[in-house]
Amino acid sequence: MSVLKKPLVTEKVSALNEKGKYGFVVDYKANKIEIKVAVEQMYGVTVEDVNTMRYSGKTKSRMTKSRVVQGQTSAFKKAIVTVAEGDVIDFYSGI
């Protein structure tokens, strides 16, 4: 099971990066301990705190020429990870 799906690169999370907090989209069934271990192994930092949020999928509909098309966005889980003082995660190092 891959715990970390992708890093969050939004304006709100980028503002938190200056305070030592980083955001990730994680597996929906992952717990805080698994997220902590995965971040420490992948980026080589010391994690102090993990906060998680679960987002449910929302129904969306749009009108086409013949009918109304309905669907649903997927549910996901987001984690905000606080790293130790002086540790930095660089998402753009491999580019």
C-alpha cells in the first residue's frame, strides 16, 4: 500500500510551508503513524505532528444536448505534516 499519493501544492499549503508544515494527499485508510513513517522514510526528516482530514466525494451534474449527465468526484484524505525545527522538504529538487 502506497501511503503518500502526492504532495499538495496550493497557495494555502505553500503559506504553511514557511512554518514547517507540509500537505499531502494520502491513502484513505492510512493512519497517522503510517503517514509519519512514510514521510520520514521518503524525505529524511523528523516528523513532530500529523493532522488528517477526510473529504467525501461530491455529486456533480452537467447538462448536455440530450440529457443530464451525473457523476461523483472521488473521496480523498489529506494530511498536514509538521516537521522538526530546521528540517525542510523540497518538492522541486528532482525537476
